[in-house]
Amino acid sequence: MTKKIFKNIFLGCIAVLVSTIVIIVGVMYDFYGDELMKQLHHQLSTISAGVEKNGVSYLESIDIADDERITWIDSDGSVKFDTDATADTMENHLNREEIKDAMNNGEGETVRYSSTLSERTMYYAKLLPDKTVIRVSTNQYSVWILLFNMFQPLAIVMILALVLSYVIAFFASKKIVMPINQLDLENINTVETYEEITPLVRKISHQNRVIREQIKELKQTQAEFNTITNNMKEGLLIVDLQGKILSHNKSAEKLLGVESPRGEYLEDLGVDNSFLKDISLAIHGTHMSEVIPFGDRYLSVYCNPVVLEDKVKGAVAVILDVTEKHQREVLRREFSANVSHELKTPLTAILASAEILRNENTPKETVTHFAGNITKEANRLITLVNDIIKLSKLDDKSIVMETKEVDLFKIAKDVEDTLDPIASSNNVTLKLYGEKTMLKGVPTILSEIVYNLVDNAVKYNRAGGSVTVTVAPVDGKATLIVEDTGIGISKEDKSRVFERFYRVDKSHSKEIGGTGLGLSIVKHGVEYHKGTLSVESELGKGTRITVKI
């Protein structure tokens, strides 16, 4: 800003100087011309008196300057005498402007410019009593010649003026900018400035107040956020698109075993690759959740993208220590596996004994009664064992099952054909809607998922109720929806319905012979296929379960 002001002042001084010189030279040139013309008038008065007395002899006797000239013209325009040329050789002057004016008006004057000589000639003529005209003339140099002749003094004046202009511009610009440079943006009203920038000062002052208030609010919000997050049992991490940690809490440091990771990149902290993969998928817009081993502990990680204006700006990860829960799950799975292997053989024996009891040696009524009970309980226990074995296979991720392209709608159709008689016997209407829906998966597991969901919907319905099954591709994923008008699930039970052996209505489950493992099989089957499972239910109004794979 100082440079710009200096430049403008300096150029302004130069412009004023040049303009002043031009005006002064022009005024002086005109003034000098007027003075020359007055001098000619005075000189001609003396010459005309001498010519009237002595004629040519007077003209020949006087001395004149080199740039002056005297001409005596007769009444017919012929030249009688001239100080610069022979009169006989000169042309007739009757048509000269100043001669005509003198003959008509008693005197005449004119100025003629010579571009060749870069000067102008001033003429003044006067009529004598004998009708002759006496004329005097002199030369005046042009402005350019005058400036050229004055070059040295003008150059000195210009140099002095330039130096003076520079000094004035330098100090003036410094002085003008000084109050602005002394402005304290934090206390802008403490420095006196120009009246012209008072609106700007007021606006800056207002903006300072607004910014201070916003900073105060941000600090308060940040303090509240830190208080909340630092007292969370769950770990919290917020990362940008490059995986750089923007924010975290104390629990995250404790769970990940790092100190003050803010500003560092996740990949530099040596965390589990599965965690890095989940964060990366979240950054690309995918919601992720899984349990990962971390040293001697197990962490449940939930990663979600942070979306702003339909664009992913980063990701947030919530970390929970689920080691104890995982250990309980392991013990439960081990128990289930041990029970299944221990019970399968005696159950087969019970079934064989029941067949023996049906022989003719036993009273028919007794044999029939007990044989039926044994068969019924044996089949129920075998079903339970089979369910436990299925869960064990799903839990054991080391077992690789063959996957292939299957039609989920066809599987649902087969299940409908199987369960439709049972639904009809329970006075429940079973309906299937949808279209061909292909996906890559394990056919047996997918069949178990559909069967268990539909079977539960039929069993836990009421007389006159309905079960609706819908299969269709939605947003690029195979989607299965099973909706019933049954007894529904309470809010307290909704979060536990997929636990093993958990029953919403134990008395009703006992009547229908459920094992309590159907929905657990569904959950693990969906997880095996990396799908999602959601439940919507209201007690007494029915349940809607959605599976997306």
C-alpha cells in the first residue's frame, strides 16, 4: 500500500511540475510576443517622423538589430527602400495584409509563421501623410526553439523538482500509511485513524466481536465434547480421508495401547489390519462392524463414514472391549459342541429302544404310549443336536464351505412348499412375493436362514394370521423380508432374540417344540455371508425381519 501511495504522489508531483512549466512557457511566450509588438509600435513612431523629415537618407543613417527589418512602400505597392534587400528587385507589397490595413485604416499589423525557420515574424505598418507606408518587422523564435535555448536551466529545475517530489512522496506516503499500520485489530478503537476509514474500522470491530463470540462458543463446545468423550467407556476415533487421526478420547488410547495419537496416521500405530480395513471401508462410504482380536483381548469395532453435503469427509470409529462377552461365547460354543457329541449316541439308543418296546410281548397300550413319548423326545433332542452342530459349523470359520450362484427366490419357494401345509394346519396364510434374485452363497445355509425365519413366523403367529415373504434385489443386494402378524417381540427382548437358547415366550415355545436356536442360526448364517439383519416388531402386532446379503 505504501508503494502505491508513493507512486501516485510522485507521479502527481511530476505531472503538476510538467503542467506548470508548459503553462509558464506558454504565458511567457505570448507575453514576450505582445511586448515585441508594443516595441514595434514605439519604434515605428520614431522612424515615421524621421522619414517624413529626411526621407531615404534617414533610413540609411539609422542602426537596427539583426533580426529587425524596415521597409518603405509607395502608394502603388512598390518598395522604395528595404534594409535587407534592394528595392528594385522586390515584389509588389500592395496585397500584404498589414499594408492593406495601413492604407485603409492608417496602421496595420500581422504575424506570419515560418515552419522552415521554426520562428514567426511580426509586422507593423503605418500610413504616412504622403500616402506611402513605412513598415517595421522583427522575428520571434518558436516555443521549441525557446525551450531548447533554455535547456540547461530547465534541466536543473527538473532535476531539483524530481528530487523534491521523491522526498515529498516518500515522507507523505509514510505519514499517510502510519495510522493504518498502527491499527491493533484486537483493540481497533484505541488508535485514531482517518475519518474516511471509520466505516471500515467499525466493521472490523464488529467482526472481531463476532469472531470472539464464535471462538468462545467453539471452546465451550470443545470442552463439553472432551468431557463427554473422555468419560466414555467406549473408545472414540475420528480420522480424515487419509487416515490421519483428528480426534480421540482416553479410552481409545487405553484400548489401542497408544499414547496421544492425535495427528498421527493409523497405519503408523501398529493396530490390527482388520481395524485398518474397516476404517478404510468406512472412509469409502461403507458401514462396518466386527469383533477383532487385539493382543489377549477382543475389541468390537463400529466404523461409520462421516458424510457432509453428500461427500464422505472421513470416518468415526467406536471401539468396545468385548473380551468377557467373547469368552462367554467361546464357552457356550464349546458346551454346545460337547453336548451334541455326548448326546447323539444315547439318543440313538433311546430311539432303538423305543422300536423294541413296540413288539408284541409288551402290553399294547403301554408300549404304544411310552414308545410314542420316547420317539417324540428323541426326535426333539436329535433336532436340537442338529441345530447345535449347524451353529458349531457356522462359528468355526476355519471350515470352508462351497459357495455358488443360487436363486434366493427359488429357495424361498421351496421353503413355502414345505411349510405351507403346516401353516394351513395352524390356520395361518403363507404368501410369497418377489422375483428371481441371484447371489453367491452356501445353498444349505441360505435354506436354513429362510426356513427358520418362515418357520418362526408361522409358529409364533395366531389363528387367522398371515406370513408374507418377499424376495427381490434392492440396491445391488439380495433382500429377504419375512413379515408376520404374530405375537411380536417386546423392546426388552428385541436385542436378545438372536442369542442361543433364548425364548421370548417360554411357555409357547414349549408347546410348539422349539429349540431356541433357529434365530441364532439365522444370525450366524447372515454373518457368514457378510450380510445385515434387522428386526422391526411391536408386541401383539407382529414382526418384520429383513435380511440383506
